[in-house]
Amino acid sequence: MIRRAILDDAVAITGLFVRARDEMSYLPPIPEHIRPLLGGRFLERAEIWVAEEDRHVVGFAGVSGNELTHLYADPPVQNRGFGTALLNHVKGLRPERLELWVFQKNERARRFYERHGFQLVRLTDGSGNMEREPDVLYEWRQPPRADANAPYAHVVEGSE
């Protein structure tokens, strides 16, 4: 089930984020005094959606404007479709366009986004993020729909 996050979800979101981020060994550790504040900060700064299984938060996505600010699945449940479900939900909320930043070293996430139609826009040296880690800007746009009323919409190659 995917639902809008509430303030009571802040602790679960924090724990999930810390577990997922701790697996990114190339990033500096999150200071202990900051960790308890993260879920609340995410909820203040973005529209947060959670995926639940058996009434437990197993993933979350954040969106602010057209930016996907967060997309995380709890490490023990990764590769079970929660990230895809959250991403598709957010695409439904922003059907025209989404953009996101991901660290260049996060090859698994990069492959995930590319499989889901995101295109690389720009590579950076990391000077613009707090981790100082080279990152990538990706963008997704809704594919154009074929207009059945457009001229030649039904012409098949070689049938002219």
C-alpha cells in the first residue's frame, strides 16, 4: 500500500533512510545527533509518500515541485518492487516531468532510473552538494502519445 506520510511516520522514515544510506560506504557517515531529526525534516521539506507492508514502512519517496527528492526502499526488502511502485506513484503525481539527483557512484540506482525512462542531463563534480560527491542530474518526461487523429497516424511503413 502507498499512502501519504504523516508526522507519526518520521521515526520509521529516519530509520529506513539511515539503513539505506549507511550502505553507501563512499559517503561520510551521518552524525549521530542529526539522525533523529531526518524524517521530520524530510516531511517539512517535501511531499513524502510511504510504501507499507504488513503496516510497516518499507520504502518512501519524496517530491518537491518536479524534483524527486528521495526514493529509498529498506535494504532487507529491496528488489521486491517497492521502489518501482513508489516511483510509478510519483510519476502519476507529476505526469509531465520529474528530475532527480543521484551520486555517480550509486550505479545500482542509476541503472534503476535509466530502466524507468530517466535520461542523463548533467554530470557534476559534487561541489554543489553537501557530501561533495560527484553526482548526476536525471530527467524523465512523459513519452508523447500517438494522436489517432493526426495525419498519417495509421500509415504503416511501406504501405503508401
